[in-house]
Amino acid sequence: MDYISLFPVIKIFILTSLAFAAAIGLTPVLSHFLYKYKLGKSIRDKARAPIFARLHSKKAGTPTMGGILIWMSVLVIILVFFYVEKIYPESRLAGFNFLDRGETLLPLGALVASSLIGLADDWLNIRGKGIFKGGFSVWHRLIVYTVIAIVGSLWFFYKLDWDLIHVPFVGNFEIGLWYIPIFIFIIVATSFSVNNTDGLDGLAGGLLIAAFASFGAMAFVVGRFELATFCGVIVGALLAFLWFNIAPARFFMGDTGSMGLGVTLGIVAMLTNTALFLPVICFLFVLESGSVIVQQLSKKICKKKVFLSTPIHHHFEAIGWSEPKIVMRFWVISGVTAVLGFILFLIDSSL
């Protein structure tokens, strides 16, 4: 195989490594800023969440907004090579530009826009007063996710003329206007699930690495090389973030990370037409949000709890599992389900 045929693979690994290096380089600046201005996370009070407060009271004051490290690194990498191509189009480095209107512009825009909204939520968690004391409520977040999803669905349906949904092992179906509500549901569900999972040091970061790696591999297989590169760059930035987020965390991801990455993961799944593989690849995200829904329904209908605390990782904490044990076991499971989902995708593609 020659250099030209291998270039997409080389490009992905080089830019993934650069994203890791960029995020590592940005960390001292971000860390200094977060600690200097005491941008620490508030822990829910004992009256509202007694088990959670008991388990996590020692984390009060740990800086949040660490997700800035992830999306800012991605934004810097993508803009640097975009302008390199504009200024030096004949340079070899120009080939590393992966900002593409059809593949990466929409997920990049969604990543930055939803991350900025998440940043506002983190700020309100720290400085908020009145109805916004403690940040957005669950309903506020669902409204935000829905608005973002509506914009994305209209972009897909009207700008990209896209109404095709792929059902694994069955085929492709043109579903017309039904594509819009299905798109909204997938984006909201993915975002909600990722946000719920961000509750232990290193948990959401590790699970997102497995998910983006799997969807990046699928994007590569279907020939969306720029989108695969985009996923690789996110993985590189997440690896750097995880270096500092492993227990005891130097800072938390915050909603500026989980909100942006959750929305982006859903959009990547829709762009590759592999959204129905999400429940397999992101099994633990589904489990986390499912535990919250089951708990709320049980409390309203049966007037009792199913779990000691939700999302379910807090239940495992409450029964005595250590935080590192929960996180590492979830990492193992996420790696297995990510590979399983990719295998199912390859089998489906070969039929």
C-alpha cells in the first residue's frame, strides 16, 4: 500500500495525537484559571439527595468546566489546519484540514454551541441565584437538548435532504417527515444519557472515548474520512482530559463537556446512519438514563425507590463499591459493547 492510500489513516492518528498534546498543553492554563477564580462545583444538599451528599461531600469545591479542555482543543486543531489550507494550499499540511461542509461542519457547530450552553449551566451551578441556583434543572436541560435537536433535524431534513434511516439487518427506509421527531428523540436521549453518566471521576470520559472510537471506525468504513478524523480528534482530547480526571479528579468535565459531547455523539450517529447501533455501543449510557427514569416512575407510581440512588453508578457506591472499582468496571463493559457494536455494524454492512 502506498502513502496516498494510507494517508487517511495516518491523518487520523497524527491529528488524534496532536489533539492529545494540545489538550495537555492547555491544561495548566485552564487549571490555573479554574482554581484562581474558585470555580468549584456545588454538591446537592442533604435534604434533596442525602445519599449523594454523603458520598460526594468531600468533592465540594473541586473545579468544574473541565470540558472546556476537550472542545477547545478540538476547535483549535480544526481551525489551525483549516487556515493552513487557506493560506498555504500547496503545503503538505494542507491535507490535514478536516473541516468539511458535508461531514464535520454540523457536528463541530453543535459541539461548540451546546458546549457554550453547558458552560452557562456550569456558571449558574457556581454563581447562580434564584430559580437558577445550582444550574439548570432536568426540565431546563431537556428543553435545551430539544431546541438543539430541532435545529439539527431541520438542517438534516431540509438542507441535506435527508430522511433515510437504516435498520440493522433489515435495510434502509425513507420515512419522510417522521425523520424529524426520530432525530429529535435520538439527540435528546443521547445527550440526556451522557449528562447523567458524568458523576464519578473518569466515568463519562472513559465511556465517551469508547463510543467516539467506535463511531469513528464506522465513519471510516463508510468512507466519511473527515468525520472519522473529527471523532479521532475528540478521542485524543478526551484522553488528555482523562489523564487529569482520574480519581481524585483535578477538575470535573461539567455540563460544558457532557452536554456538548452528548449532542455531538448523537449527530455523528445520524451522519453515519448508524443511530440504531447506539443502544449497543452506548449500552451503559442507556443503563444510566434508564435507571433514572425507572426510579422516578417508581417513586411517583409505587411511592418507593428501586435503587438506593440514581443514576445507577451512585447505587453501586451506596452498596459499598469504591469509586475506582465502579469506573474501571464500567470502562471494561464500554470497551466490550463498543467493539460488539462495531462487529455488528461490519456484519450488517457485509449483507
